[in-house]
Amino acid sequence: MEATVAERGQITLPKAVRDALGLSKGSTLKVELDGSRIILRKNVDDAISRARGRFKLPAGTSTDDVMRELRGRAPGDPIAE
């Protein structure tokens, strides 16, 4: 993929990249230089991203179980026995 630098130094990231990273208007990117390379990183400095992976489910509990407990049984959801 390629991006062209505009007159004011702006670039447009390809849509596939924006979609893959969940970037939208106002998203913040970290910019780093590594020799002659420019590295752009999605800024994940938000509360949800910081909390991700820090909580463990009790043994034998799935995320489906937790969602069922929070939201109730969804249509077509198998009935637990």
C-alpha cells in the first residue's frame, strides 16, 4: 500500500488500514522514527484498552456465560442444563 504526502505534510491512510485498526475521524496515532522508517501506532491509551486482559474469568466460565448472565438468554441461545 502507498500513501502520498500532501502539500501541508498530511497523508491519507488506506481504508483497509483504517478499517483493520478501527480508526475513525479524531483517532490518535503515535508517530515514531526508526532510522529511515516512520512507525505509526494506534494510541490505545483509553480506559477500556488499559483494562483489557487484566481480568480473569473463574475456571470453567466462558465469556458467553458472563454475557448470558449480564444480558439474559438471547433468541436461539441454547438452554444450559
